[in-house]
Amino acid sequence: MAIILASASPRRKAILEMLGTKDLKVMPAKGEEIVPPDAGPAETVESLSRAKALEVAKKCSQSDVIIAADTIVWFGDRLLGKPSDEVEAVNMLRELSGNCHEVYTGITVIKGESVNSEHEVSKVFFRKLTDEEIKGYISTGEPMDKAGAYGVQGIGALFIERIEGDFFNVMGLPVCRLGKMLKKQGVKLL
Amino acid sequence: MAIILASASPRRKAILEMLGTKDLKVMPAKGEEIVPPDAGPAETVESLSRAKALEVAKKCSQSDVIIAADTIVWFGDRLLGKPSDEVEAVNMLRELSGNCHEVYTGITVIKGESVNSEHEVSKVFFRKLTDEEIKGYISTGEPMDKAGAYGVQGIGALFIERIEGDFFNVMGLPVCRLGKMLKKQGVKLL
């Protein structure tokens, strides 16, 4: 039995390694991003993680355990993706400044015929940012390839007054929930 | 001007490097652990961090910025230190199981004549653990050198349902607060 991570994210791989996961293989899904229209954040991430897991499961053995995840940043009533340019990054950071947003991760675990999708949500509270700080942050290059225009495990940590929820969920893999899901499939990390 | 970390903790060094801190030097304090009798957790960590910072400041130039920190795990009305043996580790983990505890970090920043001590507190919520999980965790060796008998950035993450507060505070250095304290001393990380 191998544990297959259906994601190219180096952060997710690092988290699984941190947990001492043995026989870990990485097989990134292409991830056709088709979401039901009008889907809420929870349904969106579960649906996307399920699509990734099912795609990779086709190439794996019945005894393998496939883990896929999808993470989004949700502010008010809409999704914040990766900024397309620096102006958009400034606007996103101005919106997050002094406010709370949510990070949703959907996670799907497949073993044989069993397909289980769940999600986790964490609240992230930004302190008030000055325009100087936002400009300085953008000049580091960190925000440009990140959903919501910040990295929680990077210089962006300076902006985060507190979180409520699973920290690793904000990084892209809700560890506590994943442990429970794997246990249901007979995979004990401890 | 150099930034001096008065701590031997590799995690604190890694956090400062994550923030892009330039001209960072590590000069661990011996840290004479003298705390006022009957001190509460906040007073304890501020006092210990201040002692470490003052000790190292003596060896530094007036233009250097010295950062020291001290972190404790507080459960109910008492401090949980590092377990002295496996039996104590089992007992600590049984106590934390299904409960909330607090992690306090005191932080002192010195520049020239200015000595500023503050603290940050984060709540950590453990899920219910089985005795089998506790035994399995102890057999990994991870808990034995850690206050409260768990590591937040390790296999212990499997136990943490959620936190409320600064995650990096639980790792030993409250990033958001440190950024504000450095700014007061004219050190801008952004």
C-alpha cells in the first residue's frame, strides 16, 4: 500500500512528511476545475478535491490510498483567487486589511471503492495594513502566485493577528481532519 | 545594525528567516530561570524573556536590536514543562486530551536604552486521544524534549483540532506582535 498525494503543492508534501507518512508518492492531478454553478465555498472545495482524487485514482492500485485537496480564500461572499497583476494584489490586500476572511480546504481520501470528501474552514484575522506595508510586501514578490495575495508561511505572517481553526488548513492540508479520515480507511499515522 | 536572536531555538531562527530578516545573528542566552514567586504565566514569560535579552545585550553594540523570547504551556492553573520521563509524558497528554490549554510567549526587544517586553497568548484545542495514540506518539520520541509533551510542528499536529491566536506564537515566536515591536524601534520588516 502506498499513500499517493494527488497534488503538486510542495507545502502539502512537506506537511505529510512532517507527520511521518511512509511510502508517500506524489502524483499531481491536472485538476479540471469544473465547479457546479452557484456552489458555496464548502461544496466548491469538496468537489474540486474529489475530481482530483478520482482522476489520479484511475492510475493507481486498489490498495493505494489517494489524498487530494483544494484550498480557496473566501472573503465576504466571494472567492479570492491568485492576483492577475500587482494592482489586483494591492486591492485584495486592502480588502483583507483589518478584516476576517476564511480559508476552506476540501479533502478527498480514496481507497478502493471508498471515496470520502470533507472540508475544513479556518478564520484568518488580518491587522490593519498601511499602504506602505502593502507596497513593501508586493515588492517581495511573495503575493503574486498566492490565493488572496498572501502567504501564511512567509512574510505574510506579519499581517495575521490570529487565526481560529486548524493552522495547517490555511497552509493547504487540514492535518487533524486528514488523520481522522485516514483512520476510517484503516491507515493509522499513530 | 544587526538583529540578534538571543535564543538557541532553531524554530525561532527559522521564523525570523521566513520573515526575510537580514543581518541576523544568533547569540543564545544562558537564561538564568529566576521567576518571581507566584508569578502568573504572562509575568513569567515576560520576565524570562527580559532576563535573556538583557544578558545578551551586554555583549552587543548600542545599535544592535536584541530579540529574546520565552514560551510556556499553561494548563488550568499551572505550567507544563518538558516531561521528565515517558510516564509523565503519558500523563500530560491524557490531561491535554479533549481539552483547551494556552501557550504564552514573552518577547523582549532591546535597542540601546529601550527595553520593551510584551507577551502573546494562543489557545490550543486538543481532540480526544486514545491511549493507543498516546503510546504510539511517545514511541516516535517527539514529545520527550517538548513543553507539554507535544510538538505543534510535527506529528503532534494530528492532535490539534484548532487554535485561537497566532500560530507562530505556539511555535515560540509571535510574528505579528514582534513585527509591531520592531517597528516601534525603527526596524521595518516591510
